[in-house]
Amino acid sequence: MMKFGFVADGVAKLLIAVALCAFLPAVESFLLAPRWLAITATVLLFLSAATEISYGVRKGEKRYVKYLAIFDSLWVVSTIIAVIFALVGSPASGFIWFGFTGLGSLAIAIVFTTGANGPDFAEDESSDGTTVSTD
């Protein structure tokens, strides 16, 4: 059941990344964000979502839910702060929201692709298709 949670959260983030692609000019304009930052954050969110889905399918260990909870909680806080800043016309709003989205997404991708969570390269395939153990 835990694996489903990782996949569902990853799919939700993937859908948000797709929606950002579709509405990027409007979101940029509202948050007074530079295009480079908006595109970078959107790409990182997309990659982070794909990484999370992959992790959920492969492992989905309960002890890593805390990273998603921290990211999602801080994302809500950064969204509220960014909207308040945008409503008063501050260009900091874009840097707050897209900055957190990009950096937080990068952090999540790193957590789910390094160390014990990363791919298992202990077994490699040889050129003739047989498996070779590196033990």
C-alpha cells in the first residue's frame, strides 16, 4: 500500500508540472517570475515526479515518506507566501515559489536516486545478454 502513495504523489506532481507547462505564461506573469526560473523549476518538478514514481514502483519504503511530507508541507507554505507577495506586486513571489519548487524537487530527486535508494548496479549484463555478478 505504501508504494501506491509514492506513485500517487509522484503522479500528482507530474500533473502539476504538465499544467505548469500549459499555463506557464500566466503563472510567470502572476508571480512576476523570470522565464528561466519558471522553466527550470518546471523541468525539475517533472524529473522529481518521475523519480518518485520510479522509487515507489521499485521500493516505496515507509521511512522515506517523511521527505515527501516535508516537501509537500513546505510547498504549501511557499505557495501561500508567494501568492501574498504576488498580490502586493513583489517580484520576490516568483523567486519564492519557483525557487522552492526547483530546489525542493532537486532535493527529492537526490534522496530517491542516491545511496540505498539508488539503482542497484551490483549486477551488470554482459554484451551477450548474460548476467554477470560483480560480487
